[in-house]
Amino acid sequence: MLIWPQGVYFRSSTASKDNFILAYPVSVRETTGAGDTFVGAYAVAVARSKARTSSGFKLWDAAKFANAAAAITVQREGAMSAIPTADEVQLFIKRQDLYYALSLASATDMVGTAHSPEGDELAMVGAL
């Protein structure tokens, strides 16, 4: 797993495809604690997922949860005081997913294909 300002890249040990979750577009106030928050949130997501299901956890879901937690953290000042609760992260994800789904649906309705600011063609992903 690699964490970049642009997002999170990872590959599952059981799947041969690469995965990339874009960073959430947020206003950065301070980056202190963002990496620690990501790692802690990832661990929480894995532990909660394993406790809920016998089939284990989904790497995508854990990485998405951790990515969102770090996005919240960088919008706040401080280190420990900036770390969000699990409920805050879930609400943030729901709001962002709705925003992306509506934005992509609107963009594809108007022009047929959505494009990133760099001109790359975008496709809706099942996780949205």
C-alpha cells in the first residue's frame, strides 16, 4: 500500500489488479498526524470488518475508510485533537460518495463521458 497526496494505491495479495482511491478534495490546514490517522483508521476498519463477518475484510473498504479519516484530519489543527471518530468518518464518506455520484452522473449526462481535470477519462466505480 502506498499513500500519496493524490490518493492510495494498493494491490491485494489475492487479486492481480491494481487499485487506486483518489484523495478527497479538501482544504488542508495541517498535515500533522495524517499518516498516523490513516494507519490507525485502517487498523480499526480491518478489526471491525473481521468482527462483523466470517469472510474477513475488504481491502478496498478499509483503505477507503482510512483515506477518509486522513482527509478529515488534515482539515483540522493539532495532532490528536484532529483525529476523527468512526462516526465522523462514515458520515464524511457518505457525503463524499453522494457528491461524486451526482457529479459524475451530471457530467456523463451532459457530455457522455466524465473527465478529470487532467483530461483522463473517468468511469463510475461500484464503490461509489
